[in-house]
Amino acid sequence: MNTYLSLSISIQQIPWISLVMIVIIAFSGVLVNVTRNAKPQDLLKSFDGKTILWFRILYPAGIIAAFICMYQGWGQWFDEFNFTIFITGFALFVIGLILRWVAILSLKRSFTVKISILENHQLKTDGVYRWMRHPSYTGLLLYYFGLGLVMNNVISILLLLLVNGLTLYQRIPLEEKALSEHFGEQWDSFAAKTKRLIPGIF
């Protein structure tokens, strides 16, 4: 079966497959902004909104740059189609998308695009949040890394991870500060038992 799949996908088809994955990512991003379960009247306090600009500017720029590098062959990893790298990347892409949306939808009315505290805000500590504090961001990292692998391009992988790293470096501390100030000991207890992005590691 592996031989059949390897023969059915050539190195020349990777740009088109990557482009479809990018369209899926873009569609997911639009849905995230549409899925604002909290109503404006529910907002108790809204924090820094500049991190949204990082998502809306850096991510598209990083994807475009990564696609150009792949298309031009700058930093191409393998000269021929590598089934293992391709299927690993595609699997990470799918797992990342699923994890991100499970995390977002499980928050229900507590989900907001901007960092916000709502009236009667409940700290989510079950489901995927039992294992990590920011599973939706872990999902982001997984599907962008997966995209980079499918692109078969070292520079593309580095660009996509750099964009994620810079954005989440700005976003996560602000988010955790807001939650810590609002939930106090409840947040401290939750944070002590969980890691930010990778269960048991980081």
C-alpha cells in the first residue's frame, strides 16, 4: 500500500497539496473569528488586543513566505517524494486541526478571540484542558509543523515555527496573567498541575 501511495504522489504535486492545506487553514482561521460564543454584554474585562494583529499579520505573511520558498525550491529537503515525511506531516496536520477545534468548541461561551474575562467566567480544567493549559495553541503548532513537513522544505518549517513561536510568546503570558488575576488560587492550582503546550514536558 505504501508503494502505491508513493507512486500516486509525485514531488511535483506537493505545491498543490500544500495549497489545499493552506486553504483549509485559512478557512479554519475565518471560522475561529466567526465562532465568538461570548456576547459583547457578557464581557467583564478585555485585555490587550494587539496579539490579534500578530495572528492576522504574521501568520499570513509566514504562510506566504513558506509557500514561496517551497515553490522556488529554496531549502527543499528531499529531491524525491518521501512517503514517511509526507504521511507524518499530513497526520500532524489533521491531529492539530482536530485538537484546536475540540479545545475551542469545548469552551462554549467562554471562547473569545481577544483575551477577555466574562461575567460568571468558569475556568476550564477538564477535557483536553486536563492535560495542557493551551490545547488550541498546541493544535496550531501541530498543524503548521505538519504543513511544513508536507511542503518538504526546511526553510518553510522554520518560518512556520518562527511565526508560531513569536506569536504565542506574546499571547500566552498575557492570557495567563489575565486568568491568574481573575481566578487567583484556582488558576495557580490548575497551572501547577498542567503544562502549557506539551503534556508533562512544557
